[in-house]
Amino acid sequence: MKTKITNEQRTLVHELLNRGQDRQTIAEMVSLTPGQVSAIAAHRTIHNKRSQLENRLTRALPKQITTTIPSTSDKILLGSADIGHVFWDPRSSVNPHVLIVGESGFGKTYTTSCLIAELAHRNIPSIIFDYGQGFTPESSNPVFANEARPLQLEVGRKGVAISPFEVFDGDAHGPLSVAQRIADTLVRVYQNLGVQQHATIRQAVIDVLEDAGIYSKLPSTWHKPMPRFGLLHKKLTENAQDPLNADRKTPRTAASHISSLFLFDIFRNNGVSLQWDELLQPKRRSTVIQLRGLEQNLQRATTEFLLWNLLAYLESSGPQSLRCFVVIDEAHRIPTGNGSAVERLLREGRKFGLGILLASQQPEDFTSIAFSNTATKLVFQVSDEKSQVAKQLYKKLKTPLSFLQLYKTITTLDRGCAFALTHNTGNVIRVASFNERFRFAASEAE
Ligand SMILES: Nc1ncnc2c1ncn2[C@@H]1O[C@H](COP(=O)(O)OP(=O)(O)OP(=O)(O)O)[C@@H](O)[C@H]1O
Ligand SMILES: [Mg+2]
């Protein structure tokens, strides 16, 4: 039976390995399983030898697969296919973004966690937006916790100390640009809002900023302390009650549609502090922005405002090589269409060193922008009634596969298997499990 390895056994194993003994013999001599001996052997050099990592991958996958392991450990193993291992190389790719789609229970969150852990292992930290239970300490895989060491930020519960009123360096028109961004974001999120409410919200933002002495015509005022975000709601309510206002209905309906945003007072000075420069340090590994328990529109609005804030930070830092990933599992929680923050990230993130990973059950949750701006796609089993996924994949596919074969493939995949599209080549892969990826580190941690 497999028992915990003692320090004494570990030392003996190292000595016997140094003498060139084979693992079976060592296992018998030290009363361990051959697997435990292998774990110790591999762990000896796990952090300093690139070739060891590649050997590890070779041993971890089925024996019948014989393919050349790439010489750079920047390549991340996605899984094994008939032709050999399939890798993802976000660092050298012009487009590092990933789209994952598939029905419930087929492996989206699991695979996403594996990729976050792999990125963390390569000093690329991730900012994970969590809306459910996917990345809480209780729910996440121990290997994920060990590799990605996620910092949990309880933004949903404690609020966050950023202000949607902030004027970013790229805001050419100062408060006017801010007002436009806030109105656009709210109309995207709260789908009952129309053009009139958009105009009324935009004007209310301008008025609140002016009340705080921040004027579009006076750039010297743009970086004064921001007023409370709650004042936007107050302004709309005042406008709705103003007897001199001919149209009181528009501010009233605008205020009532977006009231949840203010009820929970998410954007507040005493909320969780988001220091992007710290969170994007390679040693940080990963950060979970926890939004569980919030009403869906509030999750969406919060995510959008945080993404705008992150984008502004990245833009102000200038062009960079790949330095971080934004992960949105359950991407139906966040708008991805025209003008959205996700769309901006997909189009321009790479320039500023940011990759994005989006996962969702429903293909309809992804706009054509999301499909066409993600070079790597992992499709788990989908019912694909409208053939939307098959069509999107087929457009990119250079592998000789008929449309019908492709459709049949993606609608009948086993759990844990995905159709992986990378470099316009498609393969059915069995996604490598955590143990296959980090077998040795995990057994050491036991
Ligand atoms: N490649 C894999 N290797 C080993 N186990 C896996 C793999 N993929 C998935 N699993 C197992 O399947 C379970 C369900 O997978 P997961 O939670 O990732 O599904 P999902 O697609 O995210 O579902 P939902 O849409 O409901 O969130 C996981 O808890 C995990 O145990
Ligand atoms: Mg999931």
C-alpha cells in the first residue's frame, strides 16, 4: 500500500539514484512504490532543468505516442492526440487568446485550471473572474492550489476601491470620455436601458463630476479626488424628482434599472484594494476576483468596470511582451460584443502583454469577434444545433476534415476530450490531467 514518504526514505532514494540503481530495485530496498521513487527522481531537478520537464511530459502520457517534445518549456501541453502531443505556446504566438466551449461537466473549468497552473509555472500570472464555485479554495483542485497559489479577493462581499469615474490617461476628452464609457457599459449590461436613458446617464455623470470640480474643459481638474460612485444614482433620482425637468420618466427608469449597482455599494474607498502592478508580478501567480453571490447584472457591470481599469493600467504601462492572462470562466456573465471591454482586450490586449481565456457552455455567448480573435480554441462536447461552432471552426481549419466529420466529432466527444484548434490545425485531444502535468510536485506535497 502507498504510504507517506519519510525524510529518511527520501534521502536514501536520492543516494541510490546517484549510484545509478534502477527504480524497481530502489523501491524494493526502501519500501516504496516504483511510482513514489519516480516522483522523487523527477522532483530532484524539476525547477532547474528544462529537459526534465520535457521528459516528465513524455512519461506522463500514453506510451504509444511517439512525438518529439519541443525544445522549449514555454510550450504548454494541452493533451495527447493520435498524432502526438498538442501544445499551446502563448508566449511566441501573435494571438495568445483562448476560447473554450462545451456542455456542462465535460471539462471546461478543469482545463482552465490546468492552463492557469501551467501559466503560473511559467511566471505568467492570471487574473481570474469567478462567479460561481470554480476557483474558491474549497472547490479547486489541490494541485491547482499548489501551482497557482491563488490570492482570493472578495470583491463581491467587500466591494472594491476603484472608481468608474476615474479619468484614464487615454481618455482624450476627460470627463466626457468617462461619461460615455459609463453610459455605454451600463446600457450593455442592463439590457432594458435604451438610447434616452443612455443620454441621461451620460449627462448625470458629467454633472456629478462638475459638482466635484472636475471639468472637461479644464484638464488640470481631471485628477482631483473622485466623488463617490453612489452620487450618480442620487443625481438621477434628483433629476427624476425635479419639477422643472420636462422628462422625469427617463432618469427615473434609468435609476431604477441600475439600482442594484448602488445598493451593494461595490465601488467604494474602503473596498478591496486592487494594485494591478502587484497582482501582475510573476511571483503573484494568480488572483481570483470573487464575485459569487452577486446578482448577474451586477457581476457583469463590476467585471466590465474592473476590466476597463485593468486595460487603462496596461495602456499606461506601454507595449510589453506577454505578462498576464485574464480568465473568464462562464463568459455568459460578461458582455463580449461590440465596444465591450472584452472585445478591446481581444483586439488590443496582446500589444500590452495581456492574453485572455474565455470559457462558456453556450456557443451563443460568444460573438463572432470572440471566435475570430482567439487563435486557440478548445471545443468540448457541444450539441451545436445551429452548427455555429462547426462553422466557426471550419472557417479556420486547414486539416483535411469534411464539415460533416467535424460536426460529428464535436458533438460526440467524451468527457475530458476536446477538439483543439491551434495554428489552424485541428486535433481531438485527451486533455492532460493535473496529475499528468504536475504528478511529481503533487506527490511531494502529499
Ligand atoms: N482532463 C481531465 N482529466 C481528469 N478529470 C477531468 C478532466 N476534465 C474534466 N474532468 C473531471 O470532470 C469534472 C467536470 O469537469 P468541469 O467542472 O471542468 O466541467 P465544466 O465543463 O466546467 O462544467 P460546467 O459547465 O457545469 O461548469 C471535473 O471535476 C473533473 O473531475
Ligand atoms: Mg465549469
